[in-house]
Amino acid sequence: MLIGNEDWVNANAAATVKMAQGIAKAALFTITNPEAAVRIHWQKYPASKPTNIPEEQALKEAVHVLQARLQKYKIAGREIARWGAFTPAEWETTQSFFHETGLIPKKLDPKAYYTDRLLDQINDFDQATVIAKARTYK
């Protein structure tokens, strides 16, 4: 989920859409080619690459961990198969977790803090292009 100040989001809707769209594209790229995503991460953050095991083993382990995390990012098979979309039931579950762990003092109607008004714009990108780039990334 992305959290933003409502006034800022309203005043900067285009920037908000671009940021959310970038996250959606990155998630789609990573889902399509997790090995490339790990290698890109290592290139950007070299200290995160294990040096005490062979590279192929490190890559295999990193992809395994990433695959487990990616399950929550996949939109295929979801009730609302759109980047950034959440159902009321998903919000209730998330809010209950935050409440039960003491992160929020009370529960609110999700409409008080969630909007889907930018979803059409966020999802307005060529997913096939992202998938093709991921599949051919070297």
C-alpha cells in the first residue's frame, strides 16, 4: 500500500500516479523475471550480495526468498486484478492487524483513508512492454 497526505496527493495527482505506476511496473518486471530483479538489486546495492557462498547459490536463495514475497504483489487471480486495488475485505484484514498489534488505536471505515480514484491512470501502461523487457533483460 502507498500512504500519502491527502492534500499533497490531490495537489500532485500526476506525480502520485507516476510513482504508483513505477511501483506497479517494477512489481510486474520482478514477477516476470525475479532473477534479473535480484541481479539489478545487487548491482545497485553491492553490499547486499552475499560473498560467503558461490554466486549461483546466492542467486538461487535470493530468488527463493523473493518468490515468497512476490505472492502478495501478484494481481492475477485477485478479486480486483488491478495494480493498487484493494477490496473492502482486504482493508478490514489489514486494519484488524494494525489494530490488534497496537499500530492504530481504533478502526475506521476504509472509505475514510482509501481511494481508488487514480487506479485507472495507474493501470494505464502497456504491461506487455514491461513483460517483454523483463523477459529479455540481460
